[in-house]
Amino acid sequence: MREMHELERTIGYTFQNESFLRTALTHSSYANETRAHCPYNERQEFLGDAVLSIIVSDYLFKSSHLAEGDLTKLRAAVGCEGALCEIARELGIPQEIRLGHGEETGGGRERPSILADATEALLGAIYLDGGIEPARA
């Protein structure tokens, strides 16, 4: 795992509370294997999904005159697993995510669902730490 500060430089955001970032990068398999039962990213993923939806919806609404059905399709394309997985790879999330041994050996570091979920969790972490504007950026 690289230093979290490198990921912060990559995303252009410095966390005031680094536990949000650590949680975003922790898969449930890792949390389940540690005796400390550390927090993992599923709750932040839930929030990040909603944050992504409002940010993308706001952008699409303000930047186009498309009908509702077309706006919905575009929003879904931006938030789809493939797009989020690509973003995860661009940010270096695969190298950062903490996985349990089984997920690690089973290729979890490249599993699209894990990477997409971690990307949403990261967005949720930014929102929790700094609010909507840093998340939008």
C-alpha cells in the first residue's frame, strides 16, 4: 500500500480526518480477517453513491436541455460499474485497497465490483470530511 498522502495528491484533496480515507479503502474481507474488526467501506459506498448521483444529476441538468429519460440514461452511464472501475484504476485505488487474504489471492484487487465500490466509498469519504463542494471537485 502506498502512502495515503500520495492518493490525496492524486485526487487533489487532503483529509482532515484520515479515518474516512482509511475506511474507504478497507474491504469487508480485510475487516473480517482482522481481530480489531476495523470499519470497512460499505456504508461510505452507500453515501458515495448518493453523492455521485446528486452531483452528476446537477451537472447534467444545468449543462444540457435533454429530456428526463435521456438525463437518466446519461447519469446511469456515469455511475455504472465500468466507469467507476476505470476511475479507480486512474486514481491508483487497486494498489491502495486493503483486502483480506482470500480476496487478495482470488484477484479481488482487479475485481470491478470491488474497485467501483471503493471509488464510491472514496467519494463518500470526501463528502463526509469536507462536504459537497470538495466531492464535486
